[in-house]
Amino acid sequence: MSIRQTKRPIVLAAVILAMFMAAVEATIVATAMPGIVADLGGFSLFSWVFSSYLLMQVVMIPVYGKLSDLYGRKVIFTIGISIFLVGSILCGFSFSMEMLIISRFIQGLGAGAVQPIATTIVGDMYTKEERANIQGYLASVWGISAIMGPLLGALFIEYLHWSWIFWINVPFGVIAMLGVHFFLHESVEKKKQSIDYSGAFLLFLAITPLMLVLIQGAVWGSPLVVVLVFVSIASFALFICVERRAVTPIMTLSLWKNQQIRNANIASFSAGAILLAVSTFLPTYVQGVMNQPPIIAGLTLTAISIGWPISSTIAGKLMLKTGFRVTALIGGCALVVGGLFYLLLPVINHPVWAGVGSFVIGVGMGFSTTTFIVSIQSTVSWNVRGEATSMNMFMRLLGGAVGVAFLGGLLNRRLQMELADKQSDLSFEPTIDSVNRLLEGEQRSNLTRIELETLQVGLTNSLSIVFLTIFILALISFFFILRLPKEST
């Protein structure tokens, strides 16, 4: 890349705008989901709104990362955002939960290019010392979006329509594309390249059946589950074989031999599961169990993105003095403490407690993820930097996708059991979609006191399993952060 020709301040502003778009999308959608479910119905499909988006995003991240190394960051970034915006528009026009899920697939297809390539562009334009500080600035985007996201979501639901949470992406995406297209200048060798499409397809085939098993809460040992798990394992094995022989694999397996990259990626997997689990299920708990309005649910989630940029900025400066491992360990400790807050949430049933827990989780994400990205980018050359960066984000989002699917399945199974045991207390058929009545104002007001308590207790007990799993995932992240090499500075 020709740093001399690139207008770094303008490109950085465009990259920040793209990051802002992705960050606002996360906070608005998570906060608005109870309202969307109340409008479209289909609580049993709740997790698929997140998982469908994440599935395509996860599969496409390594593809976009490889393509950006082959053809340059600019063109792939533009293609990704274009597809993302098409998906966003379709999401806004969705008239059923099924259409929303399909539209989220399309949105995720483009989203795989936004954050990883934006981060890679920054890695290309700046030196290691500059990069540490710039990554902190990028993380501050999450703080701004965290404040604006829930507020915009609440305003759109209150005065406009939930569809605007998706349409708001359009102006941000267009401006970001123009900034990168006109002011980022690259020197990419023009030659015929082969793309590992078979590897991408096998990766998709390996992940999708597994997510179907997890999210639907299927009975283990049933013929359908056996077939799906077999397809997943067989596809993953074939994926490994294809990647070893491919001329330009979408995932260079030799990168996993690097101890820094390997442990950072595994820790990112579990951290991603924590982040998406909190974003997906906390607003439902705050609204359904605590009887709080959407704005309060949004603020409890906002705290994550306030703690994230603050700690990320500190991490950018601290890692240059203490090294990558010490900085990441601070993040690992914060994740464990934040997980403990959620574990105790059913006991200390207050939104402030939830908000503090979210803030501490945000601190953990800021210290750990910023350190992972900078350390990985500092250990590889330009021609694999896009792939290495994308691989780390791939693992984080894969963890989120698998985590949400698995926890959604746990939630559904436990909720079914809880409601089945209390069937005599309800005047309606106890199904998973019965929770819709807690999230929609008019239906909630029609519930008797006993019915309200029954649904809330069932939801509380079910989400307690989710919170316990979040704590376990935090311990796993801390374990692999401990395994980072001490000499990485």
C-alpha cells in the first residue's frame, strides 16, 4: 500500500463511519428485538434473527479476508458494504419473522467484509506504535454507538417503526464506501488468482447443520441429529483436507501454528460467545422479568460499549509498555468478574446490577480484543495480514454464532419444561411463543397475576442457565489468555 498517496485522515474517518454502522446495528437490533417479536411473533425463532446474520458473516469473513489480500481492501470493502445495505433495506421491509431471517442472511453475507477489512485497512496505513493508539480510537466508536443505538432504537419504536433500525444503515454505508473508494490508494499486483470457493462452501456446510441442532434444541440421539452432526463433522474434515491442498486457501492453516495467533483465536471464540449471548438475551430478561421499558433494557446493554472503548484506549497505550500478555490478562480477569455479575443477576434482580456487569464485560472485551488484533497484525506480513485479522474476527463471530445457537437451544428446552410443569396455571397452550405475551404491552396487561408470575419465573429459570454458561465461557477465555506467550511484546 502506498501510504504517501492515501489520504489517511479521510480514509480513517470513512472506516470509523463503517465501524459505527456495524456497532449501531448491534445495539439497536438487540434492544429492539422484543418489540420486533411482539409485532411479527415467533419467539421460538428469536435466536435465528441473530444466528442467520452471524452464520453468513462468519462464513464470509475468511473469504473476504483472503479476497482483500488478493485484490486489495478497497474493492472488497465496497462490495461487502453494498450487499450489507441491500440486506438492511430488505430487513426493514420484512412482514414476517421468516422474511426477516432471510433478509438477515443477506445482510450477514455483506457484513463479513465491514469490520475485519476496516480494521485491516488501519493495520496497513499505520505502524505498530500508531496502530495501538488508532485501535483505541476505533473502539471509541462503540461507546458513541452504545449511547446512540438504544436511544435511536427506542425513538424509532416509539415514534416511527422498528424498520428504521435497519434503514439507518444506508446513509452511513454509502458515505463510508465513497470515502474508501476515492481516498484509499493501494498497490496490488495484478495477476490471475484462484479462489477457494470449495473451501468456503464446505465451511458453510460444516457450520449450518451444527447450528440447526443447537438452536432448535433437538433431542440428542434422534436420527435427524445424528445425520446433521455427521454432515457437520464430515464437512469440517473435508474442509481441512481442501485447505491443505488449495493454492490460495481461504484459511491458511499454518497460521494456527503460531502460539500467539492460536491462543488469541480460541480466547476470541469464547469471548465472542459471551458478547453475543449478553446482547441477545439480556434485553429480554430486563423487559420480560424486570418489567422495565425498552430504553432501560437498552441502557443495561449500552454499558458494554462504554466500558469497551475506555479500556481499549488504555490497552493501546499499556501494551506498548507491559506487552501483549499482561494487557490481555487484565481483560481476561474482567470477563470473569463480569460473568459473575450475570451469574448473580437472578438473585440481585436490578437493572443497575445488570448494567454494571455489562460495563465490566465491556472492559474485558476492550483489553482483550484490542490486544489480540494489534499483536496478530504485528506478527504477520502484509500479504496475509487481511487473512490473519479476519481469522481472529472469524473466531470471535463464530463463537457468537455457535454460542447464541447453543444458548438459544438451552433456553427453549428449559422454557418448555418450565411451562409444561405449570400448565394448570395458564389459560392458554403453554408453548415457547407464550413469552411473546410478556414482551407486548397489551397482551401483558391481559395476563392474570398468576399467569404473569408463571411466565416470569419460567423465563428467569431458563435464562439462569444462560448466565451460568456465560460465566463458564469467561473462565475458558481467561485460561487461553494465560497461555499467550510471555515474550510477545
